[in-house]
Amino acid sequence: MLKQQMEVAAKSEDYKEAARIRDSLKLFEEEEPVLRLRRLLKEAIADERFEDAAKYRNELKDIAPHSLLKGSSDATTLGIRVQVRSVYIEGRSQPSKNQYFFAYRIRITNNSDRPVQLLRRHWIITDGNGKTENVWGIGVIGEQPVLLPNSSFEYSSACPLSTPSGRMEGDFEMKHIDKVDSRTFNVAIAPFSLSTFDDGTDSF
């Protein structure tokens, strides 16, 4: 939000306000170790100081194991591609009550030459304290979509967390529907972060 305010102030040539917001951002980054370490890591990689980069990466892993994950993921299993993008929904979150709300958008693309149907979903949701929850369900958003070759299906859903960061991963149980008695198979959903620090630039 501060970044957006700074851009607005700069565009309207209110440089004093832009400078004030920039200083607030800097202060926030210095006080927030995850943001500070991510910035230092980025700078170290850009300057090719790989020893320093490895040190910052290890520190990040120790204090925030999910922070190195991106807010998006992409995986293909047997020709079925699953892309995910997550975003923090500030308007529906209440940090004072430890309630953080994240939305995610999923695109499933059938790059194989056989039609498939999505039967079930399985999610593994891990919060910032390492507490893990498994969630199983029939289909997605009340549907069991059929994907013909070279077609896609997209949907959005949401996940509440009690911490400002976490991760999700899982799989979809699918079945080829061009043959009777086809066995089901699992399609991986690669891990992605749920984080209030993500800048929302990840996309597909």
C-alpha cells in the first residue's frame, strides 16, 4: 500500500510526500527481517556476491521457511499442467485477530492427447508455525470438470490462515475417460506461498 501511495505521490509531483513514504517503507523494511533479508538477497545476487547470497538465503530459511517460495507454482504430470497464483486479500483479513485471508487462482491445462476428468482434490496447508492440515474434497468448486486435449479449466478459491505466511501444495485425482475401467492417477500441485509480503507480480 505504501508503495502505491509513493507512486501516486511521485506521479502528482508531490516529491516531499513521496520521500516521506519512501522513508517509511525503508523503516518498515529495516524493522521487518523477512523483507530486509529478501532485499539483501536480491542485491547480493545482482552484485554476484554469491557467498553473501547463500548466507542471506540460509537466514531466511531459519526465520521464515515459506518466504523463499513464490506466490505461484507450475507443475506438469502426465501432460496435465497445473498453474497456481496466490494473493493476499487485505480487505477480508483481520491481523489483530490473527485472521489472514488468501485467494488463489488455478489453471489446469490438458496438454495430453487423452480426455481427463478431475474427480477429487487434496490440499496440504501449512501455516507459519509449521502446523499442517490436510483437506480432501470431491472435485473443485462443486464441479468435476472434463478436460479435452488442448483445453483448460480455471477457477478461484480461498484459504484463511492464522499466521501472515504459510504454504499450500497438493494433488488432483484424475481419470482418463476415453477407456472403461481406466485407473485414476494423481496430478501434482507444486508448493506455493501464502504471504502478506508477496507483491502480487507473479502471474500466468
